[in-house]
Amino acid sequence: DVKVTQSSRYLVKRTGEKVFLECVQDMDHENMFWYRQDPGLGLRLIYFSYDVKMKEKGDIPEGYSVSREKKERFSLILESASTNQTSMYLCASSRGQGGGYTFGSGTRLTVV
Amino acid sequence: GESVGLHLPTLSVQEGDNSIINCAYSNSASDYFIWYKQESGKGPQFIIDIRSNMDKRQGQRVTVLLNKTVKHLSLQIAATQPGDSAVYFCAENSGGSNYKLTFGKGTLLTVNP
């Protein structure tokens, strides 16, 4: 069964900590995405990557960075976590151009 | 439909009824559309997709209708079951070199037993 795996379902971190959210896909997809999802705001794109070592900013990149050293892995980094980064984080992948996404199960991050 | 303010549109149906969830998409150049289902605490799951050269596509208990004239997409669920309770949202892709999807904010479907 093909899948996108996010390393943690729930995380609690302290303000100012550096936080790593990991995502791995086993479908050999070229494209990978990080979204955050908040009530009433829908899915907002943070960063995406269309190839290894390539990355592009989404709609809300501030306070985040990403790393894609291998095709199957896309990491989201919160450089210095803040309470307004408490959210559900969703990773997704897709192949080539114009395809649908496969999502991971999400990581619910709470910053205290 | 799309959300208004901070509240998702909601649809409440009785078990066994048919459900229709609507979505107005934004880009007349979009050529690929997807419906996703998201249960509480989980990631979105693919339900059904349709390309712009079609106006109807059927799956198991689900049908997607596309009206390009008015930029409207609908998801019909036949014989709705309690397990169908979830947030449903549409996504569109404008094709070409754009591989990003644009998502609607979703509709909350509640199925009453």
C-alpha cells in the first residue's frame, strides 16, 4: 500500500525550540508539499519541492524552512517555534505535473 | 460551497439519504479536479477526480459533476452512511507547468443515524 508517512502524530514543543517534522513517501513522486491546516483557514501551503535539493516558497513560508536531500524525504523545520505555529501540519506528494496529492496522516504540533 | 468567515459550511443528512456537496472553483483554466475526504484528526483522502473534458464521473457510491460554464463542481454521495461523516473539500489544478493544487475550504458533512 503506497503511502506518505509523517514521523509523529502529536508533538509538544517549547517556544524557541528548533522543531523538525519529517515526511517520507514510497511512491517515487517528484513533488512534495508541506501545508498547515487551521480552523476556518483551510490548507495553506508553506513550502514545496519539485525535485531533490529544490524548494520553493508557498503562501506562508515565514518562520519555516525545508530540506530535501533525498527524493523520498521532505523535512519541515521550524527554526524557533512560536505559539502561533501551533497547528496541524500535513505533508503531501504528487508525481509529475497535474496529478493529485497523496497526503500523510498529519502531525498535530502544539507549541507551549 | 466555500467557507464564510471562520465557519465551515455544514450539511446534515439522515442515514440512507443522498448527499450533495458543492464547490465553486476559481480558475477557468483549471483542467483537473479532485474531491478529498478528511475525517477528524486524519489526513485528507482522495475520493474521486475528474478532468475538464468530462462532465460526470462515477465511483462507488460517489459521483462528481463538473459544470465548466459556471465553474461549479459537485460531489454526490448515494445512500449516505455514518462513516461518511467528514469534511469534504474540492481541489483544482490549472494544468500546464503548474503542479500545485488549489483547495477549497471544505464542507462538513454530518450523517445522523
